[in-house]
Amino acid sequence: MNVTNENFKEVVLNSTVPVLVDFYAEWCGPCKQLSPILDLLADDYKDLISVFKIDVDVKINKAILDKYSIRSIPVILLFKNGEVFEKQIGASPVSVYKSMINKALDV
């Protein structure tokens, strides 16, 4: 699901579960490679976390990009209790993201 500046607070910051947010663009090759990994994580951690995407090319999202200093993509931010818990820059293997999530879930 895509998130925008309009619903970011509601679906990310106010979430009762950890939220993995992918900052991406349609033209970004590494972002496209990351997409199936995020789908896998969403399935593997169903009901334990939420996974959202934010398109960096959508002008309405500029406030979020500025707030979290997003300067390159892909960037994955893992939020817990409304705060950035972990950050991963660039596409990485699924094990990296599972480790981040497991830390947030205290597994």
C-alpha cells in the first residue's frame, strides 16, 4: 500500500505494530528488485508488522522526505511506536530486513 503525506501520521506514526516503509521511485532499478522482498516480508510477518511504500517523486510527499532526510533510494525505515527504529539504505538481502523486523518485535 502506498502512503502519502496525508495519511502518514495515521498509518505509520500511530500504528500499534512496527511499520516498514519503503521510499522508492518507479524509475529506480534497485527499488524494483526490492519489491518482491517486501511482498515476502509482508506475507511472512502478516499481522505482526505493516509494510508501506512512499513514492519519492510525488510532490505531496516532500515533507516526509525532508523530515527523514531521504536523499537517495531505496531507503527502508522501520518505525516502532511512531519513531524510526532502524534504517537501511540500498537494496539488501531479505535476511537484513528480517533481522531489523525481529529486533523490533523483540524476537
